[in-house]
Amino acid sequence: MNATTLREHLARLDAALAEPVRLCLYGSAAVMLMGEEDRFSADADIAGPYSTANEAALAVAAQQIGLPVNPPEEYPGDHLEWVGPPRLCLAEPSPQEVVVLWQGSRLTVFTLPPADLVASRLIRYDPTDQADIQFLVIHARLRFEDIAQAVERLPAAFRHDALVRENLDNLRRDLARWIP
């Protein structure tokens, strides 16, 4: 899916829901809704602990519109990925700083500030993550210090993770190339 397809999925999901749902998106889906229109991804990552939804009702509504939640890994189509605490490399959102990305009658989609989204990508920092990070850094005019502070807001397991710290150093190096 791209940004246009994602918005179409959200509109259909909104229509299929019977009760209000608030989903915290992060990863590529959040970046697409923040303006990276040419980005593609098969999934939309949902930060489960930060979302408010009847998970069973959400899964039924999503399945009805052909957008399953957590399908088998080999599933080839667009889907939602509900991410729970053990795998969630994302700071807890502050109610004053959430960024609403999309809103319908029953569905509200929000994310965290750009620096927190960048920090969440440091657990992998592969070329796709780097492209999303570069987009966020340039468009939100982030400084390295903003991102380093965001890393300190990550859950403890990720905040102190050796790979996150190594990739934060890699990001410092890359920022010098990306922003002259």
C-alpha cells in the first residue's frame, strides 16, 4: 500500500467499525500519512499498548474489509500489524504531543512526534528505515539532540539496547551527509 491506499483502507475500516477506536500508528504507515507519498509497505504497524480498541471487534472489522490483523507471515497482501509490549520499540505517547494523522467518524489514527518515530527506527536502521528517518529529519527539521532525547524516552529494554545505541552513533554520522 501507499499513502493513498492507506487512507482508503482507513476510510473503509472507519465505516466497518461499530464503536470508537484510537490507533497509534508508527513505522512506515505513520511516515506515509505524514507526507511521504511515494513510500510503499504491506503493513501498518499499530502500537497496541498505546491504542484504544476492542481488539476482537477491530480484527473482525478489518477482516471484513480485507485488511487482516496479524495474518501469517507469508500473507502477501496489505494488513495491520498489532505490536505488543515485548516488540514495541516506541516511547509512550504524551497526550499533549500526539499527532493526529487521520480521523473518521469512529476511527482516529495518531502517532508520536517525529523525533520519537526516528528513535523507534534505530532498532533496525536498515536502508528503508534510513530513508524514512531522512524524510522525517528533513521535513521536521530534527537535530541529533532531538533524536538522542527521544531515545531516552524509549522503553528501558530498547533505551539501553546495544544495537539502538550503535545505530544512534550511525545516525550521527549519516546526518552529517544528509544535511550539509
